[in-house]
Amino acid sequence: EKDGQTIKGKKIEIKITYIPELINKQFTWGSKNSIKFLENGEMDAFGKGNYYFLQPQVVQANFGNESHTLTFNKDYTEFTSIREKDSETIKGNIC
């Protein structure tokens, strides 16, 4: 049986490291800033940052000394971000 996190009673981990829709794409961040997803899990976001996928369309991003969970729409053109420390929410769109 499969329930998304276990198969036949064994916990599985799926690591997604490459989604071409994000590579070298820039997104708005608030009204005046932007972030860019680079290759190899690197980001240009208020300086250097990094990211990895928690599951399809959900990214853990670390930049500006903060951790954020970004949930993308199906075609990776917009997201909602929730900052880990205080749950501040920001929406972004592809530039």
C-alpha cells in the first residue's frame, strides 16, 4: 500500500533535485525585490542562497539568514512563501 510517505510499512524519501522550469528563472519578491533560482540548488536572493525540493512544487529556500517554504502552482509561474520563524507570507510571480 502507498500513502505518500510509506510503502508497505517502510518510510521512503524522495529527493527531487532538478526541475527545469525553475532553473535560471527570476521571480518577484514583494513589491521591489526579486529572487532567482540557479543550477545546483543555488539562488541569487538578497545575496547567495540555496534551495531544495521537499516534494513537487514545494521548495525549501534558505536566503537572507532565513528559511522559507515556497509552494508553486503547477506550471511554476507563481508561488506563496511562508517564512519559517514568523509565518510571514509573500507571493511571487515569474518576471
